[in-house]
Amino acid sequence: MSLAARFEAAGLDWIVPRWPAHPAVRAFVTTRNGGVSEGSCASLDAGGHPLRGDATYIAAVLENRRRIEAWLPAAPRWLEQVHGTRAVRIDATDPAQPAGGIQADAAVTHDRGVVLAIRAADCLPVLLCDRQGEVIGAAHAGWRGLAAGVLENAVAAMGCPPARVVAWLGPVIGRRAFEVGDEVRDAFAAADPRATTAFEPAAAGKWLADLEALARQRLARAGVRDVHGGGMCTMSDPSRHFSFRRDRTTARMAALIWLDATAGPSGDTRPTP
């Protein structure tokens, strides 16, 4: 049974990417449904890292993470995301969760069974893999990191020809909902004048920014043209997605990707011992 079918059978509306990934690549994105958090963070808040809050909040997030981990081969490698551009390589021999976390906004791995994790609620989670199923990546692309080059750094850290990389764009605040000031448009235009095509005039001094279009432009600049996903607006779908701009909470969804340890080099799935 496919992962999507297993989620459906379990009554979960979590998202499984539709992209031409190698059979060894596994990935999904949680929605806000399926957890135990209450109030404005209901119900599957994956929380931040490091995890902060009162005892009730922390207990709920830890239970939510336990529910997510039940679908994974190992505990996720959570990043301390700072809206920057650093991309790190994570190996199976690295500590499962080093003290203080890993401060970065993108991660890659060549090792089977290592689960990369990105948390987002309006920012864009981008999943990456090579066509041979030898390396994967995950990036947290808020506008600051996106403008400064986090996707380019993530692709470079994969260490394979960019033409072999396939990308998938997860839920993000949509182009009709993301109003920004001149400074955001100027930051993108300074790196690439063509980025202005991803902005539409709004109120005086304001623009509607299309983060998906900007991500596609930056991926193309990095040599990645096989890009899938998109079309899922976090702000306009409160029943399914957390949104910081809409709710002003710290609730986050999780995007996860790993290489299946039971898949052979050609993608054949071996029986699990």
C-alpha cells in the first residue's frame, strides 16, 4: 500500500508529493490535522526547535511529534531555522539531535534512513532529490532566505549535477495573500531583475509576492528546472494549514523526506527483515 493510501486509511489528510522521484525517495508534509494541540494551534502543531512554551504546550507538541514519527524510519533531524541560507550535510553517524540543534535552513543527506525535516507555516518548504536516488535535500524558504540564496546553497550541498535534481514545492502563503513592501521586491530584484515579474502592485508601496514563482526562478538559476508541486495556499485554507500571517501563532507543519533503507540501488524494494 502506498504512503498516500495508508494516510487515507488512517483518516489523515497529509500530503504526499506527486513528483518523478526515484522509488527510494519517501516524503510527506503534515497538515494541521491529526494531533492533540488545542486552541489556535489545534491540532498537529509540530512546534519549533528548540521547543519552548509551558508544560501543557510542550507535552502536546511532543505527542504530535510522536504521531509523526510513527510513520518514519527514524526520528527526524529538526533544524533550528533562522531564515538564513546555511545548508548542512547530515550523516547517519551524526548525533540524532545535537544539543542546541543544528542552526540552518536547509539540509542534505546521502545516507539511507536519515529523515530530514523542515517546519513551516507560510514559508515555503522545498524538497529535493536526485534522479538516481542517491541524495536528498530539504529547504525552508521564507522570503529572506529565498532572496539570499538558500535554495542555491541547498542544491550545491547535494553535490550532484543540478540537471539531475528534481524539486517539489509544498504549501506556502499564496500570491494573492502575501502582501509585502518595496524592500522585499528590491531584495529579489537586486539579485535578478527578472524577479520583478513575480510581484503585482497592491496598495501604495505594497506588492503581492509570488513565492512559488520566485522559488522556481531561483531553482532555475541553480540549474534545476524539473520542479513540481505548488498551488497550496496556507493562508486561504484554515481547515488544513497553519498560517502565521492569518493566526499569529507559532504553530508549524512539518515537511519530511528520507531515502528508504529497504530500496536497492535500482529502486527495487527489498523485503524488510
